Amino acid sequence: MSQVVVLGGAGGIGSAVVRALLAEGRRVAVVDVAPPPPELADIPWIRDDATDPAVIGAAFDALDGVTGLVHCLLGEHRAPLAEQTPDALRRVLDIGAVSALEPLRQLVTRAGGRPCAAVLVSSIHAGLAWGGQAPYAMAKAALEALGRAAAVEFGPRGLRCNVVRPGFVMVPRNAHRWKDAATREALRKVQPLGELGRPEDVARVIAFLLGDQARFVSGETITVDGAMTAVLPEPGSPGVGGLGSLGGD
């Protein structure tokens, strides 16, 4: 039976990942500073700082033979570049990217040469710019670079590592946008599929990448955004209702 540690399992995408893995019969342990929702109260849930190596070790110890890892942590410091500070940047980078290194190393070490898989959750912000969110975008871009490096350097030790890059997804942290009728309609109009992404859309891709059907997929960054970032942003682009914000995944 596949056993997976999920870092950041209380968030919108993170909790959807946990549910998707449980539905497939996998065992899951979660690390998050937030408490578990009632329906997930029976699984190993470590309510602590996922950037602490000792906490990561406890999560791996909660399962018997971890073969998978999902990194779904994020940090933010929303402010214009003119107001950003080096300390703020470092903190966001530590949470959003640096924190993935130790669990990746632990996964490979504990697997002992057996096949294992990791998925790092990035964002379309890694390849775009949106005012006031430079630290978040920097962290996600760094996370993607780490994912490629892990696939290359840890591949000979049995690790497959991939990155999933969600677009705008209807999660609680951006509910103020998709619950507002006018904003939701504006966002829908810049989606070629004509609808907004849901956490489950991302979770299903992550579950696939952790499974045996993806046994030869590694070192990839897979965008899950309904073709939102594939659109040429020019007025009158066929198939698109108009221009709008790409921010707020």
C-alpha cells in the first residue's frame, strides 16, 4: 500500500490531495499548523511547523515505509517591491521552497533505493508577475528549480520528482474573489474552458503523478490551469472573452 506524507494538508489544494489519496486506498500523514477538518481527524495529523526537520521526521515515522511526498506549503508577504525587505523575502523563500529540501532528502533516504515519488505544488505565478506578490512568485520559481534538481540528482536513488503548477483555483484563501459575482465572471471569461478550477482538478493530477502509471514521468512541471496561461494576451484573441487578472491562485 502506498504511503504518502502531505505537507500543508489543511489548505484548499492540500486537503483535496489528502482526500484523493485516501479515496485510492493510500495511507496518508499530514503536517500543518492548522487542525484537521472533522472528516480527516482519524489520520496521522501533526499540527506543527513543516519547516522543522524534526517535525518532518515525526511525519515519516507516523507511517511504515513512506513512498510518496506532497509539498503544498506557501508563504506570502504582499507588498510592492519598493517596500519589500530582505528578511521578508528570505522568510517566504524558506517556507515556499527551502522547506522542500529536507523532506525530499528524508524520502530518498528512508526509501533506501526503492522507487518513490514526490510532487511539489507551485503556481502560475512562478512564470508570471503580479504586483505585490514578488516573494511568492520567487519562492514558487525556486521550488520548480528544486524539483528539477531533485529529479536529476535523486533519480538514480529511485526518486521521481515532478511539479504541478495550478492556475486560479477556487480555494478558501481567494474566496473573496470567486464568491464576488462580478470578479468571478471576469475570471471565467479569461478561461478558455469557460469555468474556474477546483482543488480536486489539481489533486487528481498529483495523485496520478504519485502512482505507478506515471512511473516514467519525472523532472516535469505540469500546468493545471485550463489553458489560462496559453492565451496570447491581446485584445480580441479568439476564444477568450477579455483580459483579466491572472493573480490569486
